[in-house]
Amino acid sequence: MLQFITKLFLERIYYKRKYKKEIYMLLPKIIIGAQWGDEGKGKIVDYLAKGADYIVRFNGGNNAGHTVVYKGEKFPLSLLPSGVLWKKKLLIAQGVVINPKILLAEIEHFTKRGNPPNLTIDPRVNIVMPYHQLLDAATEEAKGAQKVGSLKLGIGYCYEDRNNREGIRFEDFINPKLFKEKLFAIFPQKKKRIEAVFGYKVKMTAPDIYQEYKKYASRLSRYKGDVSSIVAKNINKKKILFEGAHGTFLDANFGTYPYTTAVNTISGSVFSFVGFPPQNLMVYGIVKAYTTRVGGGPFPTELFDETGIQIGDKGVEFGTVSKRRRRCGWLDIPMLKLANELNGFEYLVVTKLDVLTGLKTLKIATHHFLNGKKVSHFPSLLSDVSKLQPHYRTLSGWTQDIANIRRFHDLPENCKKYIKTFESLMGIPIRFISVGPERSALISV
Ligand code: GDP
Ligand code: IMO
Ligand code: MG
């Protein structure tokens, strides 16, 4: 009798799960970095892009570096959506800021390979101008020890102009008369600011910038299209995959401010950054099997010993864009639970699990101590985050190479235990496990 009831119960759970899975298959998907960026979003977007009609990049600029590896070839992308290899419809929404030179180089790269991107750029996208980069570099220099660790690509200043209504939008940019008018009006103020506030001599002139940038504009003008409208019309008809840049803790408001980027990175921002109504999305939280951070700011589970160096070397933890060594540390449950609170993850995807192979022991921070008191909720105040003392659960490692394993069942016992422990601490199902940079190095759970 007991057996019969158990069977019925299990069947019910299975049916519910299957049903849920089928319903969720129809929902638009969104990829969000759960940590400080570089979680492997590019790889997962590339993998999921196979089943999508549209891939939409919705935030950030070329300070993002998303890597796709296919058949041994590496494709670092900073502005083109990571579905580019699938020849799908690629959309760049208004929440993105574009450095035209960099975008053109990416377009050219794929065009030369016989894969010209089928790209649409929203007219409201803001353009990163050379004076944004000068301001970024000057500010970082002036901040000295307090510097954010910005990539100095002008992204923050481009968002400043966008929010303060001084930006040059894509639609202005591709209209030579309007572009010239705006540039010639804005540039003298920027030059004055850089020279008077920071004491630099600005050599570039508005006519020089105009001559160079109008060429970029004429090459990009063919890509103009209303991304907001395309998405709003197709959201319930076509399969749409949204690609988030950066990571939850780099979010301009909810991250470890001011050691963040200048834009929102959490899932809800997609609605205003693309321009379509709030609705249910299937949110995938991408989590590296350990934690990394590049640039300044607190990092409670950071490793300062040999293990940190070993993980960094094995994981090739060097910035895709900046080439800087990334700081490495253990997984942090309170931090990831806050990421879930902010994003609403339906599933987690664990990446770079292969990097942990060979470590004798592994640790996961289950909670922290703050001023001697146990805290389970990751604090919002930066000075509190800086003082957190992690409390770890220690697990045994594994030595068997897992890079060629494609079924969860075949993973070494301790490796399965690490994943299961993480999943149960999070209380969110893990959908995929990545065990190598290649598209195919993925375990579907
Ligand atoms: P993103 O910014 O989140 O797209 O991540 P990045 O591309 O900046 O950094 C992730 C790096 O890890 C890239 O070099 C990827 O090719 C690589 N990568 C992704 N998944 C895996 C994995 O499962 N194992 C290993 N060893 N490398 C991976
Ligand atoms: P992806 O999309 C990792 C970090 C920078 C710096 C801070 C501010 O590849 O995961 P900014 O140039 O925005 O002024 O820099 O934010 N940062 C990232 N770190 N991955 C990223 O993007 C990042 N984007 C910004 O290193 O500390
Ligand atoms: Mg990256």
C-alpha cells in the first residue's frame, strides 16, 4: 500500500515537472550572470541560440566580453549577440551603448567568414564617443586608490549622457546633419571639462571626430530598425532569447556600488531596456562553479593563496577585454541567494566545473559573520560586505578529468556531491553543467 502511494506521489511530481518544463519551453528566455560577470554567459547563449528565432542583447557596451568556442575556434564578442554563429536574427536593444568602431570590427569578422550578421540596431541606442573614453580614463586616474577598475572604454560616461539627455543616439548618428550639429554642440563642453577639471590637454577636435565617425555611421546605417517594436510584436509568437551582459553584482544599483558598471544588469531591467511589457520570462542564472571578479571592490570569499592562483591559471581567468587577472574565490550562497531574490531564477547553469578538477578540497560559503553575528542575507551596504567573514562547508574534491563527460550520472561521486550540495543549498534546479569552453562540453541535467 505504502509503495503504491509513493508511486502515485512520484508520478504526480514527475507529471507536474514535465508539464512545467513544457510550459516553460514556450517562454522567452533570459540569460543573467549571477556573480561579477564572466560566468560563461556567451557560451550558454550560443548553446541556447539554436532553438531561438531572435537573440537580443539588452544592456552594457564593449566593456562586456562574451566568449563562444566552436570547433576549436574562439569568438570573443563584446557587442554582437552571442548567437551570431547560428545565423539567427540578432537585435541590439536601446539599453546597449555602442562603440561603432568595435561593432564594425565584429561585423566585419563574421562577414569575412561568410556569416554576415543578420543584425538590427534600435535607433535609440546611444553611441560611445571618444570624449567618453577620455573622461573615463581621466576619472579613474584622479580617483587613485579608490578607482573602480573601469575598463576606461567610456561606457559609464556614455550612460551619463544618455541619462542626462546629452547622448548621441543611433538615429542622430546616422543622420549626417544631425550628428554634426549635436557633436559640435556637445564637444566643447566635454573638452572644457577634461581640461579644466582633470588638467589634460585634449588634442582631438570636433571636425576630426566627425570625419572619422561619419564613415562608421554610413556603414552602420543599414542596420537601423525598431527593436522595441519587433520584440513587442513577436514576444508571444517567436522564440526570443535575451542576452544580459556583466553580472548581478555589477548592477549599477543592486551591485557592490560604486564598484559596479554603470547600467542595470538584473533581469527586470530587460523590459525597459528593450521596450516591451513586463511578463513571465524563463530566467537562467549563470553561475561559475567558483567566484571571480575583475577590478576593485569587496569579495568576501576571495582566495589569496595558492588555490586561488591554481584556479585562476586552470580557468584562464584573465579578462576577455582587459586581459587583467581575475580575482578568484569560493562560491558564496548568501550572495547567490540575493542574486536569485533580484532576478527570480527558474534554473541555474553551472559553468567551468572542469576547472575545479584536481583540488583536494572545495569550499562553499553557507553564511557569513558580520561584526560577530551570523548573517544569511547578503548585505547591501558596501562597508558591511567588506567586513563579511565567510563560514564554509568543506567538501572533498575529485581527480578524474570531467571535460569529456556528457551525462551527470558519469561524473565522479565527489563532483556530483559538490553539485548536489550547491543545488540543495540554493533550492533552485540546475539545468546545465558546463565542463569546457566548447559548445558541446555541456551536461543537460
Ligand atoms: P561571459 O562574459 O559571461 O560571457 O564569460 P567570458 O566569456 O568573459 O568568460 C568565460 C570564459 O570561460 C571564456 O573564456 C569561455 O570560453 C570559458 N568557458 C566557458 N565555459 C567554460 C567551461 O565550462 N569550462 C572552461 N574551462 N571554460 C569555460
Ligand atoms: P561580462 O559581460 C567582468 C567590471 C570592470 C570594472 C567595473 C566597471 O563580460 O561579464 P566599466 O568599464 O563598466 O566602467 O567597469 O565593472 N566589469 C566587468 N567585469 N565582466 C564584465 O562583463 C564586466 N563589465 C564590467 O572590470 O571593475
Ligand atoms: Mg566576460
